Amino acid sequence: MRERGAESDGTDLAELEEAVWREPSDADRWGDLGRAYHRAGQWDLAVLALSRAARLEPRDAQTWHWLSHAHARRDAGADALHAARRAAECNPDATVALTNLGRQLLRSGRPREACVYLAEAARREPGNDVPTGLLGMALFESGDPAGAAEWLERSVRLDPEDPVAWAALGACLDDTGRTEAATWALETAVRSAPDYGWAWGRLGKALRGLGRLDEAVRAYEKSIEHGFAPPVVWFDLGESAAELRDVDRLARACRELARLDAERAKPLRRRLYRLRAERRAAG
């Protein structure tokens, strides 16, 4: 499911730039330059060159495909989706074009539509983890965790090193009540990608469901440390800390949650007051 780019062919950027100035109406040369910019991580220049190539040769599926990826790198979702559609229209037999169209639809918040294209891509290439994993993600976001788990299990068999697929599989398993298996999948994800905040947050939820509160608290703190700290993570951290009677962690969760969602912080604050009162009464 991981995005893969083409390897550089070793052509010097300066040579390609000189070539397009010599022949500014040559779509192939603009396309070569755009792909070289893309490989070099110069997304704005890649978009400019590939857009020029697409204007000169509007039926070239490869140009539209690369242009879609360049727009996506710039977080220009609507443009990336438009280019992906054009690539698929120009070459409907290309599995890679269908896969990318599904990917861009998924990124645009249209998972049900993405499922149509990704299912066809996965049917054509059942041994390809990319459409398989993306189809699992699309089904998950469409509200079908059981169906998603089936495809994500296939994806991790095809690419067992993909932390995104493992994390998504863990979330699906957790949402379908298979908490032990979910925990194992999520632990696999964070072993592979220790800075994957979302996976740590989902691992905390799964561990909490198993009653492993100490481990859940540590997982929630890892989630926060690595940048995934929505109100639900602070709330669940606070709830777990309260059950462990860990006043310091509960107090921190109350403070942070109050800044994000004051109403949701109220029940945690009541638990904190009760724990402090019990401490005082115990002397």
C-alpha cells in the first residue's frame, strides 16, 4: 500500500531544462523534465512542467498520472483527483491509473467511490499489495470494518513491512471485537514505525479494552508524543489514569482536554476531585 516512485534515470536536470528551451513544443521533453523534478522533490516545478506536457499532448496517460502525484505532494487534492481521472480516461486498461484514481478519491473523502476503482484494480492484480491495501482502507472509511479487515489481511501478507496496513488492520479488528488480534497488529505497526502517532492511539484503545491500563496509558502518551493528540486520546488517557488512581496523569489529561473540549473534560475533572478528596481523607 506504500506509494512507490520511479527511480531516476540519471539524466541531469540542467540537460533536460536546456532540451525544453531548445524544443519548447515537444511534449515528451516537458514530460521528462516534469518527472525529473518530481524525483528531485521539486513539486511546484514538476507541476509546471507536467502541466505544459499535458497541454501539448492531452491524451498521454503517463503525463496525467505523474501530474496527479505531483499535485498530491503539494496537497492540491482537487487537482490531483482531476489529473488522476484524466489518466484513467486516457488509459482505462492501466491498473496503476485505476489504483491512483482510487487513492485520490480516498484522499478526497469519497471512500465509496474509491472502492469501485480499487476493487477493479485488485481484481486485475491480486498479488499487488497497493490496490489491495487501499481497498481495505476505503472499506474501513466507508463503515465496513469486517470487509476492510479481509482486504487488509491480504495486504499485510503481500507486504508485511507496511505499518499503515498493519495499523488499519488493527483498527478494523478492534472495531469488530477481535481485540487480542487487534493489539498484535497494532504492536506490529508501531514496531515498524515507532513515530506513528495514530497507531499508538489505536493501540492504547485496544489495550484499554483488554484491561491492560498501564500499557494503555503508555501507548496514549506515545500517541501524544508523536503528534496524534485529539480530544478522544486525552479523554481515554484520563479515564485510564483515573482507573489506575494516577492523579498526576489524570490532572494533565484534564488540563489538556479542557483546552480542546471543555465540556468533555468535566467528567474527568469530577473524577480528579474525588480522587484528591479520597487522598486527603486518607491522610
